[in-house]
Amino acid sequence: MKHVLRSGQFTRESLEELFKLADDVKLNPKKYADSLDGKIVSVMFFEPSTRTRMSFESAILRLGGKIIVTENAGSNSSATKGETLEDTIRVLSGYCDAIVMRHSRDDAAEVAAKVSSVPILNAGSGKGEHPTQSLLDMYTIREKRGKIDGVKVAILGDLVYGRTIHSLLTLLCLYDNVEVYGLSKEAFALPEKYITMLKEHGIDYKVCKSFDEIPKDVDVLYHTRIQAERFEGDFGKEEYIINKEILNQFSKDTIVLHPLPRVNEISDDIDDDPRAMYFKQAHNGIPIRMSLLLQVLNKA
């Protein structure tokens, strides 16, 4: 694997291979402690991040690699002088062995990959995709259920600009007997192209108007915040909030996931509920991103 650009580049087989490697990384961390000895990874973020940036940095360090970081590249790099993304990547790829990048452009990762001499790992591109997030999301579902086939997933919140949703749906299309339910304000409904994609893979997408229309035995409630930075105007607060009262309407096996940060869409009164797995989900970013780095740098 040369680059990690989009969820659609993965097959079911490559996902399972990645997940098995992540399992081993979790169980035997010392085995991989020096795997990236002598390697330098650039972490270049043109947009703010906490979990993605720091988990990538942690993954690199845990593998024995070194990092060079620009965490606010939009204002702290030559982009402010008018340098193109292509030129930035052409230069940066001569300084390191791989580049982890987040950018506001939907096509940023693909643009970077075309001119880079080293692997590009997409850490989020505009409203397009966030493939490494969807990989850890799927890994968390697999870890909880033991399998992904037959999973019932409800997606909530911002289904238009929520790139984690777009990447997750792409990966769900690789599995059998999947059911997807959507609950959002009309202004944030899932774009038609993703509904068509699901249909082409035999997955019926069911639009819901309330929590009552989501099956009580749903496996995953996947919430996202309103991506206010992606649009102009004020659409108000999230209407569909998961709190203790709502969560208790669902099965004891239903889990709550969220790519974080949350705003008000998940109440902190469920944080201690074993079904609230969003912090464990975030921590699973470490073994998944370690495994991706091992694969793209041929150290797996």
C-alpha cells in the first residue's frame, strides 16, 4: 500500500489484514517498538485536530520513529505566502519518509499523492473523507461484536459535512446484511450519492424522523457534531441528543460511537454507561494508525 487516501481503496481482505495486525500491535507492543527506527514522519495539519494528530504522533513514537510537526500549517507555513499545496508537498517529501496531512480541501490527499515521493496518509480532507477514522470505527465495532456482517448502524447528526460518516458508509459496503438508518435535521440529510452507493451494494438506507423509528436492537448509534466550520449561517443546536433516557430505550448491546469532539449531541450523563464507547473508540486510533504506518512503510 503506497498511500492511505480514501476508504474506497480498501477491500474486505485488506481490512481484515489491517485489523489482525492491529490486534497484534495491541497485544505485543514491544514487538513493534523499534519498527520505524531511523524513519521520520511529517505531521502537517492545515486544520485543527486533537485526537487524529496526537494519536498519529503517539503511533509514530511508539514505533520508534521521529516526527516533524506543523500543527497549524494554514497560518504557520508558506501557504500564507501563496505557496501551492503541490509545491509544499514536493519540498516536504524530501525531508521525511511519510506525510500525515489534514487539509480543508476535499481533494487535498489526492493532489498531494500525485506529487509526493513518499506515502501520504489522509488525516481528513474537507467534507470529503477521513479514512483512518473510519478504520478505527470499524475496528471498534468488530472488537465489540466479533464481526461486522449483519451490523445495524444508525448515523445521526451532520450527514452532509460529516466526513467520518462518508468514510464509514464506504467501508460498511464491503460487508453482508448491513442495515443503515439515518436521523438528522433535513438540512443535514445524507447526500443522495451516498444513498445510491449503499443501494448499489444491496444496503437499504432508511430515513428516520425520530429515535422511535430506529430499531431498538440497533448495534451502533453513531453520532456526529454539526460541522459549523463547513458552512455559513446558524442552524441552531442539535435536535437529536443521546442522553440516559434515550439510550435506555435501546438494547443493552447497543453501543454509542462518536468521532469527537462532541458539543451537545451526547450528554455526559451516559459517559459511565458501558455502551458509551467513544473514548475507547478514540484510543483505538493508536493501534490502527500504528498498523497503517507499518504497512505503508513496509514494516508490517
